[in-house]
Amino acid sequence: MNPMVASRKAAKRPVRAATGKPQARASVPSDALSPLVAQTLAFTETYKRHVQDPVAIREAMCLRAQYPAILDDIRADDLFAGRRGKAWIAYVGTIWWAAYPSYLHGTKEEGKQGGYCYDFAAGEKYGKSAADKSVLTELAAFWESACSAAHVRTLWDDELRQYVIGRGQIAGGSVGFTRLPSSLSQAILPPSSRSTGFPSGR
């Protein structure tokens, strides 16, 4: 099928949340929004529209909504196109530092996100008008459970939670070298540290 035809058909599908149930679009017209918030809304609606599609299709459609919108303009004497933009709120890709979902509940926690990311401090940073604030509130409520950081945390079991620090990283001090095969443990640790599993001086 012609890609443009497929795209037009996809645009007519009802917007669906991660549960697969129809979900209303943001209640504010996009022309009343700042360009950054309007782009974030367009990205989110693209994700919702393709959430039931194969992963590769969903990611391709989100990337098309994302680029070149989040890139800065080409400047004179640039050798490469694709300068990083000044700001973005929603993003799909590699590691990005942004506020976590828990930011919405007063923890003000920020850290590394990857996959489908959302900056949960966006309401404070970019909610300059009533229209922008309204849409950012709706978007944060959606991404609170839809972003990759939230999905990953639902997969942690009790044992893993002991070793994961607040920002979702494995704490460096939690490495138990004594649980490695004995030959490898002996190669890594001096004799004085083999009982504790940590290098001496810790």
C-alpha cells in the first residue's frame, strides 16, 4: 500500500491509550498552544494512534512526528544538519535526563530516561499560558503510566528493588563479587576482601 494512503487511513483511527480503549484528544485547539506544547501533543497523539501497531511501525511514526520538530535550524557553515533543539518534552530514543513520573507527586526526582520519555516537570517549565498548562496536565497524566520508565518499574521484583536506586540505576555499591564464580572472584578481589565481596577499604 502507498505509505501516504496508509498514513491517511491511520490518521482516521480513534485515539487509543495504552490499554487499547478509546481516549479523547486534548481539549484545547492546537493553534492556541505554544509550538513546543503543540509538538508534544502531536507526538503523543501519534503514539496513541499507533499503540496497537507493531513496535517498529509505532516507533517509525513517532520518529516522524519527532523529527525535524525537535531539531534546531540549520545555520550558515554547518557541516551537518540536525543540531539539537533548545527544548523538548516528549521524546523516543536513547538516554535523556528528565523529571520522572514521581515528580508529579512532590518528589522533584529527575534522572535518566530512555525509550519513550516525558519530562514531568514540563508543566512548571513550559506552562506559560492557561492553554499550555491544561494540555500539559493531560499529557503528564497519560505519560505517567505510558512512558518506558514507568513500564520498566512494573517489571521489577522485590529482589531487584533492593539494588535499584531512586533514579532507576543499579547502585554501584551493590555489586556482590562473592556471587561470581570463584575463579573470577579470586581474580578480581584481593584475599582480604573475598569474604565481603568488596574491595578493601569499602
